[in-house]
Amino acid sequence: MHVFVTGGTGTIGTAVLAELLGSGHTVLALARSDASARTLSDAGVEVVRGGLVDLDVLRAGAERSDGVISLAFGRDYATADALAASIAEEGAAMSVLGETLVGSDRPLVTVSGTPWIPGRASTEADPLQTEGPVAGRARSVTALLELASRGVRSSAVRMPRTVHDEGRGGFAGLLTDAARRSGVAGYPGDGTQRWPAVHARDAAVLFRLALESAPAGTAWHAVADEGDAVQDIAAVIGRRLGLPVQSVPEETFGPFGPIFAMDQPASGAHTRAALGWQPTHPSLLEDLEALRP
Ligand SMILES: NC(=O)c1ccc[n+]([C@@H]2O[C@H](COP(=O)([O-])OP(=O)(O)OC[C@H]3O[C@@H](n4cnc5c(N)ncnc54)[C@H](OP(=O)(O)O)[C@@H]3O)[C@@H](O)[C@H]2O)c1
């Protein structure tokens, strides 16, 4: 397939491009800067210049492709307003990508997050949360999956809280950033809350499997580790960076504070059984050993 990919320079996108090219697909990738365009053409893909706000560029990219993978999302999580702006931008972009593919039966794979269910690991059958700071993303994904009834083979690959590579990325990466800034490997609450995780290269395989074969309107869990206690994640970060490990106020983590404090394990059992997905790369706690002071 010739696949239009947004977010191809990110932690997940880089792995997705390599997985697609390694499996015989070709890629048209969105680049919003000269640096990103260079990175993408060095990776061996065709580049189209533009950002998520350039809806005509997105429409043209989707029209030219046999399928789309939507990964781009703004990196500014510092304030609630910045997060809301990124959610609105992503939602408008996904809506244009979806409408472009209506009636084509072509695949549109988008990224989502695993839901949290009190007291147990969430599964692929659980609905996404429609409250909280990232509820707008859930609404965009739900609207996209509903395009299944209008001739789009839409699917969502739900990410656990941390998608990592070489110890970087995701919520654990934000804990590391905060530790480097503050001199303390901090975690909110008592640290027994669990976060699930996956290696970016394992997640990339699941994006390819969803692109190739997921039925319309389905959601999948890219979960390799069902849930590590956050105090265990912080302990490795602190040891690798030579910093003390301790509980810190939720507010330290800005708009993510309340989410960081929650227990949110997730299961990928159905995904493994139905799509034949098998993670093979290091777990989060193993991968964090790659951190350097
Ligand atoms: N990593 C995780 O643990 C995790 C967990 C759950 C969900 N997710 C989601 O998975 C997706 C990919 O994650 P990631 O970790 O790979 O992200 P990332 O490393 O932060 O990369 C973000 C990607 O989006 C692009 N991008 C951002 N804003 C854009 C805009 N306005 N226009 C065009 N491109 C834009 C970036 O391009 P530039 O390189 O040009 O900046 C980059 O390619 C995101 O939607 C993220 O929210 C990630």
C-alpha cells in the first residue's frame, strides 16, 4: 500500500515508518518543517509539506493514498489551553482525513489511548472516557470509528501511558523530564498506581497489522506491560539519573497531574489473540536502563 502518515518524525511515527517500509509498503509523510522533511526523506519516504492546520494538504495526501495512519499531535502539554488547542487541531485534521476516505473502504488507522477502569485492567471492549482533559481526543476517535458505516475501514490503536524507545517517550518520559528539571525523581500520590507500556517498535507492528487487516470500526490495545507501579518507574529513573526518588504534588505535572495519579492498567490479550500481535522488544523497566544522567 502507499500510506499517508502524519506524525512520522515522532517516537511512534519513526518506528511506524520503518515497519511499513520493512514490510513492503511505501509512504507519503507530512512534514511541517525543513528539519522534519529532511528526517523523513532520509528515512526513505516521499514528503508532503504542511501541518495539521493545512486541511487541503491533508485532503490531497489522503486522496493520493491507499490508506492513512494519523499520529501527529502537538507536543506542548504545559498548560490546559495548549493541550486543548492541540486536541482541537487534531480533531479537525482527523475529520478531514475521514471525510476524504468516505465510500472508499480504505483503511484509516488513528492513535488513541487505553481507557481506565477502576479496579481492573481495561480491555479493547471498554469505551473511551468522555470526561477529563483529553476527552476531546476520545470524541474525535469515536467519530472516526463511526465512519465504518460510511465506507471507511477505520480503526484505532490505543496506546498505553508510555510508548518508549531507548528509555524515552510517553508518561515515563515526562517523569524523566520533570526529574531532570527539578533534581527529584518524583511521582504523584503513593506511587502504587499502575501505568501500562509498550515499546515503540512493538506498537509499530500493531499499526501495520491494523492497517492491513483490522475490520472497520475496531479498537486495539498496544499493551505489552499491563501495569508498572509508578514508584517502580520513578525508582529506575532516579537510579539512572542519580537523583532522590519521592512523592511530589500532582500539580508538578501540570494538566497531566490528575491523570498521572490514577491507577490505569490495561490488557492487550484480545489484540494478541485476534491480530496475532506479539511484542518482542524490551519492557519499560528494562528500556529505562538506557537513560543517562
Ligand atoms: N508516546 C507515548 O507514550 C504516547 C502515548 C499515548 C498516545 N500517544 C500518541 O501517539 C501519537 C504519536 O506519539 P509520539 O510519542 O510519537 O509523538 P511525538 O514524538 O511527540 O511526535 C509528534 C509528531 O507529531 C508531529 N506534529 C505535532 N504537531 C504537528 C502539527 N501541528 N502539524 C504536523 N505535525 C505535527 C510532530 O512533527 P515534528 O517532528 O515536525 O514536530 C511529530 O512527528 C500522538 O498522537 C500521541 O499523543 C503517544
